[in-house]
Amino acid sequence: MSDRSPYEKFQSASAGDSPRGGARSQRDAELRIHGLNAVRAVFEHRPQAIRKLYLAEARIPQLQPLLKWCVANRVGYRVVDPADLQKLAASAHHEGVVADVLREEPTSLTAWLRDLPSGRCCALWLDGVGNPHNLGAILRSAAHFGVRAVLIPKHSMLALSGAAARVAEGGAEAVPFVRLGREDNAMAQLRGAGFSLAATVVRGGSDLFSAKLPQRLVYVLGAEGEGMDAELAKACDMRLSIPGSGAVESLNVAAATAVLLAAWARA
């Protein structure tokens, strides 16, 4: 009888090994994530998306439910050395676990609004945000404050990455991405559903802490560095600025998001 742990046996008959339209389309449809909370969140919210799992031996006790699920559903898993995990994750911050999962495609704005309940609601419109660590931090704050969606412009290439999922600490599974259509149509649809749009600007906006924030609000956040598009800011219903000491020009977009959401939650 082998003295190797049963968790060191790789289950080759994985659900992720079935053909799904060729190697290229499979790579495009899958995302490699790392980090304990990021992987646990996928397991909690959509376990059927997990295709392969790699973990350090030290993580076996903490991931027992996930490993048992893998066995029951013939999903491949392997115990590997930390050096191999670092290569798989392309990061030293893998926290002992890496997973290949199906990427969750953004829903349409029409479908999201159709299923959205009435009442108080906040969403984030990301105009050009691209840094994965900023995106991850935004998703973490969004999940913490109960944001209902991250709205992505029609032609934006923004997508969840492994680094963003790790920084989000599970928040990526709690906040869906919604793909917008044409900008003017998207604004009209949101206003028709009772939302006001607030452009977040470095200067020239109303003081966030004294502004009356609406119950249904979309914060529109600009890109790192350049800020948001001037025409988009002009088309919004409100322009808000976060007051500060003036010692620095502005907050990082992820830090600003946390402040904005805290103000909305407090209101």
C-alpha cells in the first residue's frame, strides 16, 4: 500500500479536461486565480466553475471541504511545492493555493436592471480603471459595502485577473460585472431605473461629506492618472470631490472608492 497522501494523487479525469471548443477558447474562458479567500469564494458561490486545483500540503486541513468536493465531482487537484505554486500563480503571493476556474462573463445592463430589486442601491461605473491591484481593492471595498455591480463601458478591456481576484479577498465573487451599451443609452437606462450618476472629480465638485447622496446612486470613477473623461463627467447628474489637506493632489482610485462608498453607506 502506498504511503503517499491521497491528496497527492492527481485526478486526471477532471471535468476541466473535457473538450470545450479547442485549447485557445478554453484558455480564454478560464482564469487562473490564487489566494486562499479568492479560491474559497469561488467554491462558495459557484463551485461548478472550478476546473483544476493546486495546493501546498500545509493547506490540506483548511481546504478539506473543497478537496472532498473535487473527489466527488472528479475535478483534478494536486499537492505541489511552494516553488511550483509560485510558477503557476506567477506570483509569490499565492497563499498556498491556485485554481483554474471558468471566467464569469459580464451580464448586460438590461438584464441586470430587470432583476434588480427596488430600494436603496449603489453601483460603480469604471471609466478606464485598468490596474489589477486597484481593481481588486475596488472589488473588496465594493463587496464590503454591498455594491450591487461594477459597470464596464462597452469597449473596455477591463477583466478580472488572478492578481485582482487575490487582492479582492473574495470580493470578486460578490460583485458582478455588467457590460454597458452605448454611453447615452446606458445613462438613460440607469436614470429610468431611478439612479443618479455622480462623477468623482479631483477638484471642482461638491464636497462629498456635505452632499445629499441619493438612495440609488452610480459613482463614476476615472482612470488612474488621467482621471475620468471630461464629457462623461459633464453628462453626470452630480460631480463630487473628496476634500483633503492639499498635501497631495488626490487619493488613489481604490482608496477614493472606499471613501466614496463609506459616505454613501453612512448616508
